Amino acid sequence: MKRKKKKGILVPVILLIGMIGLLIFTAYNISSDPDDNPPPSFSQPEPSSSMTEDPEKPRNETIVLSAVGDIIYHMSQITSAYDEQKGTYDFNRYFDEIKPIIEAADIAVANFEGTTAGDDIYAYKAYPIFNAPDETLDAIKYAGFDVISTVNNHSIDTNKIGIERTLQKIQDRGMMTVGTYAQKPETRILIVEEKDIRVAFMAYTYGCNGMEAVLTPEELDAMVNIIDEDKINEDIADAKAQNADLIVAFMHWGNEYQRDPSQDQKDLANSMIEKGVDIILGSHPHVIQDSVTLEHEGETKFVIYSMGNFISNQRQESLDPEYPNLKNYYTEDGVIVNIKITKSFEDNQTVIEDVSFIPTWVYRVKAPPLFDYKVIPLTTYPANNPLGLDEVTLGRMERSYNDTMIKMNTNR
């Protein structure tokens, strides 16, 4: 006979072994460092993104482009900025009043009319040959400008070296240039990208006061953008090939001291818009000319034929003796054009959403060593009058404001 197994003994033994094992496991975990024995992790299926996230919103970005006209330094401005004790120039204070406005822009642009060739070969001088101290560029940077058009009728005033050195000194200060070049560029287009919006800048002048002759034809073609419709059309095509969202053209053109654009200006503007330019910023007449907002093939375009003088010594007091039959006070007027640009990334469309204007006026007052100058935004005057200006000056500013605003969006 086979002997029966004693089941009653086996069960307690198994239980006893299990309890001993549990005690050992518990003691080990109590005495061990938790970092050495991290709790086990259990992978869980990732929840569906459609369950945890909202549908992605279409991306839109907006930038503000601020533009001004001619920045010109005449000898009275240069002399007035000289500190004899320090032996240096300081032009920054000329821009104190408008600095917050310019700095607020995503891209701020201006036309620098003249050269900075240094004083080794050329003395500092003004009309008819403009050569300003490097500190004038410090002031432009201080004001908040990003892009400088360097092409105008005074670009070659100090010969080839003036072109080269002016570009170098502007770029050394972290500003970008367009319109003149130290050598033949791969592209004449300047692309500036802000918030993933690509803005293409191009710039041209009607001529250079006969100074074109100091350059060879090859140098002139490479270094200075003279207005030529074939060249302009090439540059528009180049900007499109570089995937520009918007094309902006600086145009140094028109007739000096004339408040109305010429037919040539209008015809060229229309041609450029038809070819694909979105914004045209004019300079040279030294007075405000018309601005227009247009619709072309369902798109908004903007043209201002002349933005006037942002800063200069051209004014009634200085020009009346030379031009007694002109209303010379118009040369005191300028404007900051603020253009709101929005891009929809969903449909890759970029539009001009809004255009607004801040008229400016150049204030000049007697102060050692000669004068003090201020570019004053007229939207804050005369109501606030933080400088405590007299009634005559406030009256001149009111005249300036009205004469500028009457030229803005003349077709609306």
C-alpha cells in the first residue's frame, strides 16, 4: 500500500515561508535609499492628441514699418553739435522727442542724404558737397532706425571712398543699408525678416548731380542704383524669387520744393505697383507731397511721393534770402508714416492693414554754440507743449500739421 501525503503539514509550511519572504522584502525597502530603488513605472498608452488639444489656431503676425524722409546735416547743425571742451560731436538730442516713436516700430527706415567720408581727405561740409561727422550716424542709431537708404543725389559727393566709408560706418553701427554698394552685390535687394515676415527693400535715385562722372560706367552700375525701369523690374523679380512677403521701394525723385508729384513720378509709381511693389516711399523734394492708398488686383498698395525733411536746416529763415518767391516754411515739415502689415500663415497672404501718419516739424532755437534742433512729433503739440514753446512757435507748428495732413491719403 502507498502511504497518504500529509497535507495538513504542507500548507502551514508554505504560509510560513511566504511570511518570512514578506518580512525580508519590507525590511529591505525600509532600510534602502529610495533613490536607489525607484518605484516601478508602468507605461500607459498616450492619450490621443485630438482628445487633449484644441484644434490649432491659424497663425497671424503683425509688424509696424515706420518710415521718414530726408535726414540732412547742414553746417549749422554740425557746428551746433560740437562740444569744444570734449572735441567731439553729439547730435543725439536732436532726436530725443521722436525716439520713443521710432523705437516702437518693428522696422524703422530713413533716407540719409550725404556721406561720412571722414575728415582726412575732405573737410566736414554741407551743400553742395555733403560730408558729415560719423557722430551723425550715432544719432540716427540712437533714434532707433534699422534700415538706411543711402542712394540719393548726394551719394557720390565724396567720390568712391565716400560711398565705401559711409556704408562701412552705418553697418558698423548695426544698421542695414540699401541703394549703394561697396562692390557689385549678388543682389541689390535687402531682405529684412521680422516675426517670419520677409520684407524686401530696394532703393534708387534719379541721379547724382553730375558726380556720376567720377566713377567708371562699371563702378556706377555696381555701386549706385540709378533709376532704370529695366533694373527696377529685375529687382522686383529678384525679390519675388527670394520669397519676399512684401516689397518696399525707396524712390529719390521729383522736383525740389514742389508740393505736387510730377507726372513722371506718378507714371513710374503706377508701373512699379503693376509689377509687384507694395509700398513706395519718396524723398528729394524737401517738402511733403501726396500720399495715396490704392487697390490693385484686390490688394492694398501705398505710395507717398515725398515724406519731406525729417531733419535739416532748410527752413523759412535760411531759405527766404535765396528763394524769396517760394513758401520756404514747407521745408520744415516731415512725417512719420506708420504702416501696419499682417501676414496670415494659413493662406500665406500678407496685407497692408493700416496706414497712419505722425506729422513732424523741425524746431530751431538759438543756443550755444549756435542753435539747438528738435524733431517734434506734432501729435503731442500744441496741447501738451512739454518744451514750453511760445505762441508764435506753436502757431508755426499748427500750420505745419495742417499742411502735412492735407496731403495724406489725398485719394480718400
